[in-house]
Amino acid sequence: MYFVIRSIIRVNTSTACNRQINNSKLNKEPIFIIGVPRSGTTFVYQKLTQGGDFIYINNIVSIFYDYIYLGFRLMKFLKFNFMNKVFKSYYGRTEMYGLYAPSECGQFWRQWFSDTNKMYSLNVQSEIFQSEARSIVYSCQSLFNQKFIFKNLNLSVCLIELHKAFPDSTLIIVERDTNDILKSIRKARKKLNIPLHTEWSVKTNFTNDMQNFNHDQAIRGQIKLIRDVIKRDSKLWPSQNRINVKYEELDDVYFDEITQKIK
């Protein structure tokens, strides 16, 4: 019965999404924040969502992760203004800091992607992902007439499929000093009790090689692989749709400049 109800809701939600798109002018494209773990992507996400310029998945909407259009309909009913006031996180997680805090909402993307084969990758036909993701994202945008901004690190290694679905979107690529990332990941792994020779956060094919390296070498290998994938696949976007952000240079003026470029 549970799965029957979910199927009915999913069909009705899909119909509502398509109706919303048909009744709207689609002139906005989503924004995706990507980068290596512990590079500052959560901070960038939280800062860019403080001004009310974009819609984003908060911890209420994330409850409806496989029907987020319904979540955004609720936000519309509540007259939510999408002005984030939360600048805390626990290794990317924000649910403990309030219902309205921006969420990475990994469950939303796991409708189409998984890391069951170690590398985070698409687990449905590409055409299905493109159709369903577009329908959801564009319908939510049209509800508020604002761009949708996402932060999900796993998308950093799925840019080819992301580009197929949203070729006119904008990428914000967050960069940080390698040694600072290394220290931060090492600290996170210790605090979260991540076993040695096991990847944490973004899963890559480097998992198979980790047995041959010491702890720091393995982390550096993961960082390099993710960076190499981003460098290679982000070139699918034209230069005007790619924004490289250096964590060490971030300040309020810098964020204002970024916001003006992408809003």
C-alpha cells in the first residue's frame, strides 16, 4: 500500500510539474555549486542563499526529497522568502541547525544516481534523468520566478550527465589550498571514525587504489581525482557559465560580485 500511495503521488506531482512549466515562461537556468570535499562549498552555498535571490532546498523541502515540487508548494503557501540566516554546518549537514537552513539533500539526486559501484554515477537511463530532473527543477523555478541553486559534491563527478540535462546552467567551482583541504579531511575522518583505506564523502574509482597508499597519500589521491574530473568535464560549459571561486579570497564584496553575475 505504501508504494502504491507513493506511485500515485509521484504521478500527480509529475503532472503538476508539467502544468506549472506549461503555464510559465522558462527563461532561467539553475546554478550548481561543486568542488572537492572540505573546500568551502557549504559556506559558499549558505552565503549565496542569504539574500533571497535564489530558491534552494531547505530542511523542510528535503523531507519531500522525491517530490520536492510539493515541498516548494508548501514554501509558497507559507510565503517563505528564501533568505538564509544559518551559517553553521556539521560536515555539510545542516538539519540540526533549523528547518529553514539550506540542505544538500543528497536523497534528491539519489533518485537517479548511486555509489553502489563505488563510483557515484547514474543508475537510470540518461533520458529519464534528463526528463525528470528538468521537469522538477523548472517547475520549482517557475513557482517563484527565481533561479534554483544547488550544492551537491557528488555532482562534481557526474558533470557529463548534469550538462546533458542542464546545458545552459551555471557552475560555481570552489577551490581551496590542497594542504588546507588535506588537514580538514583528515580531521573529519578522525571525528567521524572513517576506516582507513575507505573513501569519505565523494566516492570515486580511487577506492580500488587506496590500499596501496598511506592515509595522507590516499586523501591526496582522492582530491586529485575529483579535481581532474572537474577540470576535464566542466569544459562542457562555456566560460561565461563557469565561475571559479577561491575560498581564501572570499569576503562580502566577492559574494556580492558573484551574486550579480548569476542572478
